Amino acid sequence: MIKEMRKDDFIVSKTDLKGQITYVNKIFVEMGEFSEEELLGKAHSLVRHPDMPKAIFELFWKLIQKGDEIFSFVINKTKNGNDYWVFANVTPSVDEYGETIGYYSVRRKPNTAALDFIKPLYEQMLKAEKNAGVEASNKILTDLLNEKGVDYNEFIISLQK
């Protein structure tokens, strides 16, 4: 079953530097069908869906580990095997000295028209990953961005508008 976020919902979570969950809000618990106790201290990948291209997560880590934010469309899985799509924004959390101490993520309901474009793109990227590895999937994304003349965040934000 596909679950859908409500228009005004925001899923919020925080992780440490290794992606271990340190905070979740009530809507994360509700959408993920987990209890707060089942999420805290666990790897955020607990909700990772097998239909998400690995290349997207490589890009996530590349950008946030160098201090940049990232926007992306992500399909997640719930404890009970349901799916839900989000429009995610992940940013580094910094201390008073500017050192990254973790990551902060806010997710909201994705634009349906954006998903009409993203779903086939992710399918193509997944197929490339299965046949030729993550580098082939990255090439599909890079070629698309070059064709559009934008960086990844610009592209994703334009789809969500």
C-alpha cells in the first residue's frame, strides 16, 4: 500500500554523523509505522526502500558531508511494508564552532507531477545499477543534469514547484 502525506505534514528527524537517529517527530512515527523507541538509535536506513537508487544516496552523503544541503525525492518503506514518497531536505547540523555534529532532515508531501517524472527516472537508474553498477546510474543522472543545464538541487526544486 502507498501511504500519502497530508498537505501540511512535516516529517522531521535528526541523526548523528553516522546516520543513527537521535530525534524523530510524531509524524515520522506515524508515517513509518514504528514506535519512537524502535527508531531512536537505529540507522536512518531502516526506512530505506529497495526502489531508491544507490546513486541518490551517494550524492546525499557527498553533499552533506562537505557541509552542503540536499533536496531530493525519496521513497521510504514502513515497518509494515507500506511505501511513502517524500520531498526531503537534509542539512548538516553544526555546533557553536561550526563543526558538523549530525544531520537534520525535513520531509514534506511531494508534488505529484514531480513523481510522474522521478519514478521512471529512478527505475532507469535502478536498472543501470543492477546491470552495470552505481557508476552507470550516476551517469544517467549526470547526463540529465547536463542536458538541463542545472545542478541536482536546482533540478529537484524545480520539479517540486
